[in-house]
Amino acid sequence: MRLRRLIPTLMLAVTFLLPAKLVSQVVAQEAVDLGVIEQIREEGLERSQMDAMAMYMTDVIGPRLTASPGIHRAREWLSEKLREFGLENINIEPYGEFGRGWSREEFSGRILTPYIQPLHAQPAAWTGSTDGTVTGPVVIVRADSAPDLEQYRGMLANAWVLVDSAVDIEPEFEQWDRRFEVETLMEPVEPQARPQRDSDVMQRMRERWRRMREMQVARALMFQQEGVAGILSRSSRNYGILRSTSNSQGIDPNSPEPLPQLIVSAEQYGQLYRNVARGENVTLEVNVQNQFHSDDLNGYNLLADIPGTDLSDEYVMIGGHLDSWYMGTGAVDNAAGCLVMLEALRILKEVGVEPRRTIRIALWTGEEQGFLGSRGWLNKHEDLHDDISAYLNFDNGTGKIRGIYTQMNEQVIPIFEQILWPFRDLDVVSVWNRNTGGTDHIPFDAAGIPGFQFIQDPIEYSQRHHHTYLDTYDHMLIEDLMHSAVVVASTAYHLAMRDEMLPRKEAPIP
């Protein structure tokens, strides 16, 4: 059925969907162009470039730590794609100093005693190298404070130190939700603001963090003084999954390069810990070669535009973070989001629309270190804050879009309900009046700009893929990403065509 035939049905359905007092006001206001949507769907679902781009970005360019050679390669390739697709004002823009870059060059490791076996581990990001292949004992260091470390003086030369406790690994009896049920998505939801912690609880947490940080600094200094070979940490995922982490000291160009640190699979870490605890002689043979990059300490974002017409000095922004972790290839976190946004703009250019507002794509870096790229851009461009109608973000894995979170902005509910309605056959059914966090829409929301993250099917994002060595092309659901690009293209276009900018949340009462 051609979409133009659905216009009466669409408007009737929206009428029943909205509160009665909003029907006459809002339904007449939102001009949903089903003809354009039909073209967007045809281009995005029948001539998608998603798969080819996904394979190249992950299998050829690979992981993309901020300030690493990989992120530079990705930005250059994406800049060429943006030119190829006809975007304008392509800009690789610094947002401020980030620090040293880092890349993994070489790793090999064996457990020699009590019996020979491969060491299932990978270096932690921004940690140092060994002096070639080193052999040393494994030692447990238990310390809750700096004075606790003194008992290990003279015992740690050339040792590989276990700094985490072992944990009991329980079997998994419950099956994870991989997709939302449509019925669940359509159930009414209670507004869900950010939880507010008690001030006394927050103070205790800050104090605990301060003591932990002091102990970690003291421990790092002592380990350097004692000539420790390296540090062993337990992966935060079970079943042999290695999950990335980093040492923030290594980013600081004014700090010495940290000792080598290895993330060991939880199961093998437990084996090492138990053997050392029972008095067995445990010895490792390890070679770690990492590279620090200090030639350019700045962080960079990549931006490009589809210029607007009569409202070209106003913006609808779309984006995701380009930086990734390094054990996998940063496929679902977040090549998926970057390519959804890139494909959405390709679709709009192919369809030939002329949006009234400028549609700007922003691919951030430093997200994994705390939204550094998006925060930095907003700080540099305070003059644009009032001109940004909306920011749309994609960063919850490979699962397809099922709706959008409002960030507790009730005024946008009927707007998004109408704009997303034509995609109910793709199971896009929800506008949830809730906050969600953890992505680059948060700095926009904090700046008073309407910033939104889409609701996505979870697939295995939190359990398997997030920051792990399983984050590869193999786990990207290309059809889901094709669907998402179509939804983003239509949403961005319709927001750019509105007479008014999106309403903003009322400022909280002081």
C-alpha cells in the first residue's frame, strides 16, 4: 500500500492517540509528509549502503580510541564519505586538550607454573610496556589504605600483582531480553526522572571514592618503586569475555607512563588467585608492547551540514560518538550509531529534500572519558545554543529504534508521536516520558537544549558487547541499522521543517 493512501488513517489514529485537549491544536500543527517518508523508506531499505560502510569501518579501520591512529583514520574516511554524499561545511574541529593517545602493538603471555597454558588477557588502555619478554611470580596484594601496602615492601620485584579479589561465578539461569515486545512498549509508563540521592549518602560515596583514589595513587607509586613487572586485573564479564578498561593517568601528558596492566578473564584470574592463596608457585611469561602518542594532545569532533533554506541559521543536530574501546572493533559501540546518522543524511541527500533548518551531523570523540567532545563543542559554541532546535543521538548498540525518550519534556510527546507514527509497521511505537543517560544527549539536555536518545532493542548490548572484545562486525544487525537510519532521516527532516523550534523544558524552580 502506498503511504499517501494512509493520510486519513494516520490523522485519525493520531487523534485517538493524543489527549483530547491537544487534538485540535497539535494534530493540525504537525505536517507529516508521507510522500517524503515513502521516498526515504524506499532509498533506505532498498539501496542502503549500511553493510558496506559497517564492514569497512570495523574490519579495515578497526578500533578508535580517542587520540589514537585509528580515530584519525576513521575521521579521514568519514570526511570523504560526507563529501561523496554531498554534505557541506565538513569540519574536523578541535574541542580542547584531551591528552596522550595510545595504541596496542603487541601482546603475548603464558602461565608457566603450576602448568603451562596461554594467558587469556589483554592490556588495559593507556598502560605501559614490558622491557621485552619478562618472567616473574604472581603475588596477591590486599590493601584498603596506603599504610596496608607497607607489608609488601621488598616482596614485589619483577612480580605480576593481583589487585582484585576473586569472585564466585554463578550460572546464568535467566534469559535476557533481546527485543522489546510491542505490547510492552505500548503500555503506559510512569514519568521517570533522574533518581535523587540523599546528600549524606552522596557525601559518604565521595569520601569513599577519595580514600580509594588516594590508595590507588599510593599503590602505583609503591609498585614503581618496588620494580613490579605489571598489574593483573579481573575482567568484569564472566564466561571468558574480556572487557576493556583504562588507566586515566596514562592520558595525562604530565604523568609518567603507568606500569603494564593486563585484563585477565574472570575464570583464569580466579585460578591464579586461588593457586597463589594456597601457596602454589605461580609464574608468568609476558611481553606487552604499547605505544603512546603525544604529537597532538587535542581532541577532535567531525561535523558536516545539509544547509537549510529560510531557517538556515537554526539547527537540527544528529550524532553519536566515534571513539570506541580497543579489544573489539567498536562496532556496536558506536560505529553503529555513527553509520546510522551518516546513512540518514545520505538518504536525505539522495531523496533531494531541502530542509528549512540546517541539519548538522556531529561525530564526537572522548565520549568514553565523559562526553568530552560534546561538552567541549557546546562550551565553544554557546552562541549557537539558542539556535539548536533538537539534538538526536544513537548510542545503545545495534538494536533497531523502537521509539524515543523525552528526557521529561512533556511538550514534545505529541510531536514525536506524530512524527514517528508512520513507522509503526517497523515496530516504532513508543514515546517514553523518561530520562535516560549514558550518551551524548546528556550535555545538550544539561545546557537546556532539547536532547534525545532513541529507544533501541537491547539485543545483548549490556551483557555481551559493551566495551568487550565481542564488539565486532559479527554482532551488528544490519537490517536493524537500516531501519534505524530511515527513522532518523525522517525524524530529523520533519523537525527541520517545523514552523517552530521544539519546545524546551521549563527551568527548575531554584
